[in-house]
Amino acid sequence: MATTQSPTSATDALELSTRHLAPSSLEVNKFASFEVETASIPWSSSYQSLKYRPRDAIRMAPGQKLYPRATVKKIVKAHSNCNVSKNVDVTIFLDYVLFMQTLMKEATIEAKQGGERGVTARSVRKVTADALAKFKG
């Protein structure tokens, strides 16, 4: 019988929630931080697992400049005109990763139903509106 763990901090929540996600070319680096590492799972050719690495930023793709957590928080606060929590950057990242996972799963299904060999831009465009509607706040 598998035991379920409850997260005690944002770092634990990030680790627990990203164990089953498949973000492509995404990396999170923060105070008690992580680095994305590739492994293999049945439904995806590249699963991203987390490995400890001390940095304080979010990286969206390899080669891009890092965004410090404080900068991300200031941008979100300025756009929302609301107070934001301490770990808002982690929450935003997790929501983004979950959205990308959902988008790719639906695009894969659409591509298979359309008789395509793999996921194409056309299949992603077809499912984008539905995926965005699911994540509308």
C-alpha cells in the first residue's frame, strides 16, 4: 500500500507535484532549489525529474537569462494590484508546467486521432483553446 505525503513547505509541494509532470526544457532554481534532469517514463520520451542545485531564479529554457524570484514577484504584484504570497513564483511555475503537460497530452491524443505520426503544430493549435479554458482563473 502506497503512503501519501503531505507537503510541509513550498519546496516539498514543488517536489511532490513535479514527480509526475513532464515539462520540456523547463528548469526551476530557487532558494532551496532544483535542476531539471532527464529520465525515461512510459508515456513520455523525456521526463524531467528534480535534482538539488542552489540558485535563486526561474529559467524557462536552456540558454535564456535567469529571472530572480524577487523580480518575478514584483512583476506579478504590479500586474495584479494585489498582495502576493511568499512563494508565488513557485505556484506560477507549477501552474505553467501543469498547463504544458495538459496541452501536450491533448495534442498527442489529437495527433493520434488525426492519423499523424507525432505531435505537430496543427494538433497543438487545435487543442490550445480547450486547454486555456481549463486553466482560466
